Amino acid sequence: MARSYLFVPGDRPERFDKALAAGAGHVILDLEDAVAPESKQQARDAVAAFLRADRPVVLRINAAGTPWFDADVALAARTGVAAVMVPKAQSAAALAGLLRAAPQARLLPLIETAAGLAAVHEIAHAPQVQRLVFGSIDFQLDLGIEGDGEELLYFRSRLVLASRLADLEPPVDGVCTALDDAEALRADALRARRLGFGAKLCIHPRQVPVVEAAFAPSAEEVAWATRVLDAAQAAHGAAVAVDGRMVDRPVLLRARRLLGR
């Protein structure tokens, strides 16, 4: 399960290989927000030339209803596209339309509007959705919300809940715009992990190692999980305590999940 998704503008092909070398779980070749309207065709051509089966990437297409949508969807059907990130996802019907043109595509719907959040359970249960993605900046703009902390807590939790009910991988949190503040990024990523997210969007290669570390179990967590499993095994089903706390079934399952990650 990927912990980081790194954006790279589709019209900057000189950055594609560098992005792949950054260590992100997935690289997103972006045809949408990162590309000016006059450069859309140039970006599509650059991505088409780069796509190859042995280096799969995620493709963020332009939204339905834009002049570039149809050509983007045709590109999404090409070999080398591991998944399609769908901006302004607002209904399962729209996703179904995309799948008719690219039937093998795995989908990463971006929830970034009030309408998208209202339909989040429907979207999460749509065919071939891999995981939900929170487009937090556009979401704030759509709802007139100022602030990325407790102001968005309810909405983030809605994505986590919808993902679990649809048996999806944990959702992907939105970007942190602090490019030169590793501590702010780390705090942002750790908050997302505590809320139940499993990954985060990145907008620069130097964000990737911080995000990867935040979503990976720490050495302390691994040591705790190991102690729990060792104690449970030694107890042969009897009640047992670790670090002064009772180990019951949920604690045991959490320890197993941590070590599995």
C-alpha cells in the first residue's frame, strides 16, 4: 500500500525520471492543475511518449466537462497507467463513463467539493475505485473554509469512514504547501495517520521521505508490537499484560497490523 503520491507537471518531462527516483509509492503525471491551458496538448504528448509498462505511473486527468477530458481519458487507457486520478469526483455515474473509455483503469477519485463529499459513499462503492483522495485545498475553496486543521476534521473523518465501509485501502490526505518546513509536513502527515489515512499527496520530491517515515511504523511501535505478540504467544491463550496494560484481541490485532506494515 503506497504511503506517498508525488505530483509532477505533465509538461515537464525532464522531471519525470527524477520523480520516479524520489522514492514515492506512486508518481502522478499531472495533466490538470499543474498545466496551463495552452500547454495541455504538450503535456499530453510528453506523457504519452513517457508511458511504459515497466514504469507505471498514476495519471491525473482533467475534469469531465473540460475541453481536454476526452483526450485525457483516451491516454488513460494506455499501457503504463497504473491508475487514474479523477478530479472533482461527484458521482459514481461519472466514474462509470470514464470506465467505458478506459475499462481497465483503477480509479483514485479526488473528493474536493461539497457535492463530492455528499456522494462519497456512492463513489467509494463504484467499480474499480482503489482508494479515495482528499483534495483539501479545492475543498476549502468550495466551502469557504479557512484553515486546514480542526476545520476539516469532520470531512477527513467522512473519507476514512466511507473507505472502511467500502473495504477500500485507507484514503490519501491532501497536500501540505509548506515546502521548506519539514516539521510542519511531518505534523500534517502524522495527524492524517492518526485520523485513519494511509498516505499523503506530495508536491515536491523532498517531501517524500518525510511522508514515508510518518506513515511507517516507528521503531518504538515495532518494538511494542513485537513484545505484544511474544507475550501473547507465551501465554498460550491466558490473560497477559504488556507495559502494564491488558492485551485483549483488539490490541493483538493492532500489533499484527503494525508489523504487517
